[in-house]
Amino acid sequence: MMRHRARSERGAIAVLTAVMLPVVLIAAGLAIEIGHLWSVRGKLQVQADQAAVFAASSLPVKKGDATDEKRVARQVAYYLSCHPVGSQSDLPNCPSSTTSATLDPLATKLLSDKLVTFPTSGSIKVISPTSRVRFGFGRLAGIDGANAQKSAIAKIGSPGEIEPMALSLNCLLSAAGNLPLGLGNLLTDVLPLNYIAPGPLSLDNVTTDWPNVTESNGVSVTSMSQTSTTQGIGVPLLTVVGTGWLLTTSVRVHFANGKGADRRAFHADALVNALGLAVISVPPEVVNRAGVWEVKVAVKPLLSTSWTYSRDHLKFVVDLPAVTQDILGCGRLVKSPRDQQDGTKDNLLLNLQDGLDHPISTHPSIAQVTLPSPLNVANLLNTLNGPSGIFQCANSALDVKDVGGSLRNQQVPNCMVMQQGSSTYTEFTEGMLGTQHTVPANSYTGEPEHTSAGRLVCTTWKPCRPDRTLDLTVGGVARPVNDDRFEDFILPERKNLLTSAAFFNLSTYLLPGLPVVTPDSALSPSLYSSHRFMWVPIISSPYAPNDAGVYPVLTFRPVFITQDVPSGLGFESVDMVLDLVDLWVKTALNISPSDDHGIVLNNEKNMLRALRFMTIEPSALPAVPQDYAGPVSDYIGVGPKVIRLVR
């Protein structure tokens, strides 16, 4: 009985095995084929990723321009042809170059089939051509095979951050053209050494103190033959009228400007005539230092050893020369709202601290400027002011103002408005030198709560090198500020050949990559992470006081907030220009040459007045390393590209 049941069970198992074995074999085979499908899908993802990255190097593209889009699609066609996956059909053989005519049919098909599209001018989406994975065992289960495709999006950016500071092309050109003795930049007729300021850099009417002097109501000064002169224009004779001195009295006329450590004081001994008038030559130190000077008269009787000063005083103003006024302040702050504060105050402050959080672009109708011949200041200024209408943005669909509302309408601004108002200096000061604070989360943009500080301030998340930290006191609060120097980022092997002066002088603004003498492979990529490096738009504004115009963005330039005095380029006249301008500016703004960090503060008002910048020719910037982890902005059309997969 037992033997009979055992034989029956063995028979049943044999029958079951015979029935199930084909199913198991089909399932195992199907599993292998599905594994192969996933392998192909993985290879297709790599193909799509790499094709998108490869083609992104040819971005940006003019959206809607069939010729330009085909130019970039040809890059995708080249990569796909040279790196096919599985059974992708209709791919030509790998050509010798990306310009081969054999790629044109595939490039056209990729565009028409929407396998290559451009979400923005600076991004590309690639969908891999279909790869058919055919099944063997799967056919027994009624599955012939499967189609596989993958997609990827790559985007280009610029290393560094864009700041809401616009440089006026007209101002920079005029600055060079108005220099005396024809000393404008011999290479480009542009003066790239200048200042960014919230408004015109006028003279400060500073408070002046007179410490440790004996004053008397018996000595007075009532009038002067002139009350002003122009900085650096000779040494005028000055006749001073007053009371309290006789022919037997020694008379001095004293000039003072400022207080405390910033106080400057000079005097001149007077010749007193029979009418009791004191005649002096104004001290050259006064004439060469623009500002508002207080004037007192001091007398000393013949047998006395001490001086007695007038209790009252007059003012003597040393005005900036017209050429210096033209040169100062070719950089202005511009309105540029953030998504999280669209149309509200403090946009400038936040944008200065963290960089623009939205794209801006060059003006589509004037990006290609027809340059005059010969190319010089006069002809170029005439072109910019001419009937082509690039001086201000016209009221058309092509002109998008960077003001409240444009961002929510998903428009890309290309026209800038000057930032004005009583809060501008405050936001400028806090945006660049403000202490650490918390920025609340924003539900509109999804930006989380984060900690921020002034752009130049050293923080734990954005530290400064120990030997490049400057302690500034603003509003009674000590703040550690970045003090990088441009020379810090010149590679050691190029330091003996390259000085910062070269970079001051080689930016054409309208012809990226020229002149060919621009030094390259000389800078370290660490420059991009410096607090003092930033991108700014170039606009055509003439910068009149209280200018309310709307101006197109012509192009972008990298700038570096610099304390360096340019020298050593080898072109003597160029060095003379820069040194002379530097002297003028420092004198006009009361900057001590021994304490110059490119940051101009008005300590009496706890206010940042200006930042001195140098421009850098974009083609001289270093290539971006693959492991670059610094800040990235939307690509601005010139300079190195950061290529990133975004999906």
C-alpha cells in the first residue's frame, strides 16, 4: 500500500514538473529580457544625458530661429551618431566633425519630431531616439518586445552672481574721451576703472573741528576775495578781510577739513597791507583736495609767542574739475525686484546680498550693435545716441522692464530702471556691509528660511581668508569684510608677466573676446567664489542726475571690487591715465592712499558712498572645473559656461 502511494506521488510530481518547466523557463527568460530592457534604458539615459551636455556647450540658442536651432541640434545628432544604443535606427555613421553635412537630415528630424527642444535659450531637452528591445521568451507569453526612450535637460550658466549694478557704456566712453592731453585708453577708448554709487559722487559737506586752539571774539574774519576754486587749477591769491590785527601783528590764514583722524589742516602766512588786508597764496594741499574747507584767521602780536584764532569762520570750496565729475560714478544701482518681494521695498538689499534670483537678458533688438568705422569714442557715442533708438527702451512688446509684476507674468526683463529714493543709500550699505540676519521663507518661490549678510561681509558659510579680512566699523558696529586683492587670483607662473593693469584696459564691452592680446589661462577659478567678484549689466544710459529713463541691457561684464592701484602694464600713457584718475578720485572723495580698500564710507552718516571696480575681459576668465561648487547664475552671453544636468 505504501509503495503504491509513493509511486503515485512520484508520478504526480513528474507530471507537474513537465507542465511547470516551460512556464519557469519562460519566466526566467523573460526576467533576463526585462533585465536587458532595463540595461538598455540605463544606457539610453546616459546617452540622453551626455548628448544634452555635449550640445549645451553650443548654447545659447535664438529661440524660434530655425537656423540657430539646427546649429545646436546638429551637436545632438553628432553625439547620437557616434554613441548609438541598441537598435536605434536612422542614425548615420559617426562623421569626422560636428559640421559634417551628413548630420543635417538627422538634426532636422530631431527638431521636427520634438526630440530636441529648447525650454529656454539657455537650456536644451534631448529625448533619445527609440531603441526597440525585442524579446525571445517573451513572445511565448505574447510580448514581442518593448520600445525604450529616455530624456534629459541640460542648462548653461555663468560662474558667479549677477548684481543689480549697471555700468553706463556712455559714461565709460565719455570718461576716456574727456581725459586731458588725449590720455584716453589707447586700446579701446574706454576707461574701465570707475566707481559704483547710488548717486552722483558730489562733495561731502563734512563737519570740521578745531581742537586745541585759543579763540577770541576780538579776532574775526568777515570776507574773502573769492570763496571757491577748482581742484588742481593753480594756487590762487586770496585777500582776507577782518578785524583784530594791526601792521605789527603776524597773521595766518588757516584751512581745515574734517575731524578726528580724518582732519586735514594747512595754513599760509599773510602779508598785511596798509589797509589791514591780509593777502595769501592758498596752500597747494588745499587746492589739490576737493571739499568744503573752513577758514579761520590767527594773529600773534609782535612780542607774543602764542596765536589767537577768530571764533567765526568762512567757507572755501574746492570744486571738482569737470573732467573728474565726468569720470566719477559710471556705475549705478538699478531696480530689480526679487520673486519673493516683487514690487516691494528691500529688493535692492536682498539682491545685493544674495545676487539676482531671476534672469535678465540683453535686449533682443539691439544685441548686435553695428559698430562705426573708424571705431572711436566720438563715433561710438554718436551711434549710441543716433536714430537707431538704443538709448532708451521703446514702448513695445520686446521691452520688459525689470520692475514689479514682470516676474509674476513669467517675462524675462531686458530693460533697467535706475534705483532712486531716500532708502537707496541705506539698502546699498546694508546690502554690501550689513550684519548677519535671517531671511524668512517664501512660499511663492519655495526658497527656505536662510541666513544672509552683506555681500562683502565674512561669515561662517562664506568665510574670508585670515590674511584678507578687513575690520570696518559701520554705525558703531565692527564688521569683518572681505579684502581680497585681484593679484591673489593670478596663477603663480603668470605673476611675473601679468598685472592687474592689464585687466583694467582690455575690455571692449561690445566685442566679446577682443582684442586678441587679452591674457588668458592666467587666473584661478577660485576667483568666482570671491566676495568681490560679480557680473553686472552694461546699459546705454548717459546717467543724468535723477535720471528716470529705462535703458536696455547691451551686454554683461565681470567686475572686481578693487583696492589695487594699476601700474606696470608697459604702456606708459595708459598707466599715466589710470594713476592720474586714481589720484583725482582719491583726493575728491577724501580717500587716504594708505587706507584704500575700494570701499568709500561716509563715517559721519554711517553710509557706504561708493565701491571702486575694475572690469575684466570675459575671455580672460578661467575655465570652470568639473567639480566647481561655487555660485551659478543664468548664462549672460559672454564668458565661461557652467553646464549642468537639471533633469
